[in-house]
Amino acid sequence: MNFPIFQNVSLLLRTFRQVATMVVLLMLAGCAATSTFIAYPHKIQPLITSLSDRTPIDLSQCLLNECKSNDLILYTMERGRYAQIIGNSAASTSDFSASMAKIAENDAKALISASGIGANVAATLVNDNAIPYEGEGYERVLLHHYQALNYLNKKDIEGAGVEVRRANAEQEDSLKRFEKEVVNAQREATQKKVGGSASRVVSQYAQMDEVAGKVKNSFQNAYTFYLSGFIYELLKQPNDAYIDYKKALEIYPENSYLQKDVLRLSTQLAMDDELLELKQRFPIDTKQFVAKNSAGSGELLVLFEDGFAPQKHEMKIALSLYTGNLVTIAFPIYQEKWSSHVPLQVIGNNQFIGYTEPICDVRALAVKALKEQAPVIATRQIIRAVAKEATAAEAKKQMGDLGQFAANIWSLISENADLRSWLTLPSNAQILRTTIPAGRYKLALQHPMAGMPAYIHVTITAGGKSVLQVVRTGREIYSSVAQF
């Protein structure tokens, strides 16, 4: 005897078994090792909380599985940054090296490989989180930047020099990669007839213009060029230092410390024509460079990093495809609003030394990077929506309404925005550079958004340079010093 209700239940179970099988296959393709279904910020929140309230974390057990996953690059960057802030330079150097090695391995691969195909198929069927994380251009640059700081902490100036050269090369390479990605996305959008739909998705990013408009692009930042210039000075290469200081000045001309360094070196190197132009732009008395660098004084450079980089949020929009059907897609967006930078006040032996000034807004780099990637992301999402629509139609043909229902359910639960980015980066970076009499100083580091002032002892040597790294994470302030 046939019972239609049991036949329908049996069909439904077979359908969901097929969906489950598809999920398993996708996991084998690498999806399970990524943030495919769990929003990435939730995974990193324990690190941020630990830095914000100094709750200890066992680094030897932190993110072990994640650092072996397809998102190794991102997780080792996060863990390396955490280790650097708490003063574990050895662990930080190791993790950053792992990120760099994986990036180099991926970049050296052929454009089409078995693993690449698996990731692209998974992304088409699931969401962008199935694509192994490669690192945004600004993140790759800052990866070398922070590795250079690790070498400075070990007083390995040569090693730091290698890293800033790599950082500067990455600033150029990232732009080239981005241009190729945009061209490929435009070509694919035309071929798949989704160009118009992709443009409508991109228009949703207009609300981020206020923050993104603070930088020309996401591939270059004055902070890294400035650090590069300083390291070249340590290496006794003033010409190279001058070049990178000038690059930094082009990006962030408002910073008075940067203005003084460019004027100082143009004076020292007898760049008379350029010096005349610089004096017209920045009316600074160059006689102070001789007076302040007299015997018995040394330099103090403060690198202040404030807060945390912004986190992406998911936004879903209904979109009409060229097929006439309506679909809902999820895409990442920043809800960050522009706010001014708050400086760090430095006091030495109860005497005011100075305030830091901004030189890089990482928030703006992150938002700009997302806006730059918007056409690529939108194209990929529309193509995925079309593919899922075709899958639902085929499921209906093969298994009827229940098959289509199962396919639609899969489409709904699998459509999640890619919220991955390097979250333990600072919100912004600031610098203070000054010359003060040689001696031992008890520095008080004061910030209105922190708790009590933080204190650190620094010895200024005649003719020497001291680099003070300061990171504010909520009400906590971390600091370390390297002296040369």
C-alpha cells in the first residue's frame, strides 16, 4: 500500500541528505577551516578583550586550529600583533614570518591550481568566506612594518631595513594586483551579464565616503614611509631616508614633525632647490636643527598607536537579476563614522615634552580598501546568486517543489558576508619626535580615553636615538622602548 505522506517525507529526507552531502564536500574543499559560517569578529574578540583589560591568554594554545587553516595568513597576523603588544617579540616575529611565508607561497602559485579551483567552487556555492584569506594591500604593508619594529626591538637594524624595503615594494605591488582584479571583475561581469546589478550593489558603499575620502588609496601610508625613513637614518643612509620622508609628506603633509624631518634632511643634504620650495610650503626656522642637535642631547621618537581597526558588518539587500527573479545577497560594509584623532601627551620628569600628531588613519585605509574591492565583491556575489538560482531550478526539475525548497534553504543559510580583516591593528597611528638633553627620564604617557597615566623609564644618550612604542587599547596603555 502506498502512503503519499510517507513518500513526501522520504523525498524530503533524501533531499536534505543531498544538501548535507554537499556541505561535507564543501568542508573537504577547505570551507571548514575558514570563517564560512561563523562571523570572523567573534573569533578575534577574545584577543581584543584580553588587550583591553589585560586578561592573560596562553599564546601557545591560542587559535591553534585557525593558524593551520586556509586563513593562516590572517590568524597569524592577529596573533603576531597581539604578541607584539604584550611584549613577546619572539612569538610575534615567528607568527609574522609564518604569514609572510604563506603569502609568498600563494603569490608564487600558478593562477590555476587544484586548491584554487576548490576554493572558487566553494565560494560560488557558499559565500566569500570560503576563499582563503590573502590579506588586503594595506595589511600586507603593515605586516612588514610591524616585523621591522620587532627587529628594532632586538636592535637588528639590518633586519629592520630589509622589512621596510619589503613594505615599500608591497605598496607598489598591491596597487598592480588591485588593478588586475578590477579588470578581471569587469570582464567577468560583462560575460555573465551582471554588470548592471553589480553597479547597484557598489552604490550601497557610498555611505562610507566620509571616512574613505580621507585617503587617496589604501595601498600607501605615511606611517610606513616614515618608519622606513627613520630606519634608513639608523643605517646611515640619509638620501634614502630623505626620499621616504618626502613620500610620507606627500601623503600626510599636515604632520609638523614630518615637515621638520624633510626640512632637516634637505638642509643636511644641501638640496637647495627643494629646500627653497619646502620653506615656502612650511615656514620652519632651519637654524633650530643646528641648535637642537648640539652635543649633550639625544632624540626621542614616540610611535603611538591608538585603539583598534574598525570591524565590518553585514548588510543584506534585495536585488532583481537580469533573469527577472528577486534574490537577497549579503555584503560587508563599514558603519564607521569619522571622528578626530586624540593625541597622546608625553611628560618627562614632570616637564612637558609634547603631543603626538596623526600620521596614518588605519580606519580610512580599511574603509578605502573595501570600497576599492566593491566592484570585485559585487560581481562575485551576483554570479553566485545566479548560480544558486540555477541550482534551485535544477533541484525543482529533479526533485520537485521539495527539492527547490531545500535548495532555497541552503541559499539562505549559506549567504553570509565576508567580515574578515586584521582587527588588532590600530585605529590610527601618531608620532612625536624631539631632541632633549641626555639623561634618565621617567616618562608619563597621558591620554584622556585611558585610565591612569602609564609610566616608562627611558635613558636618552648624547647623539643617540630612542624609539618609544605606545599602544592604547581602551583604558590600557602598553609601551616598550628601543635605544640606539
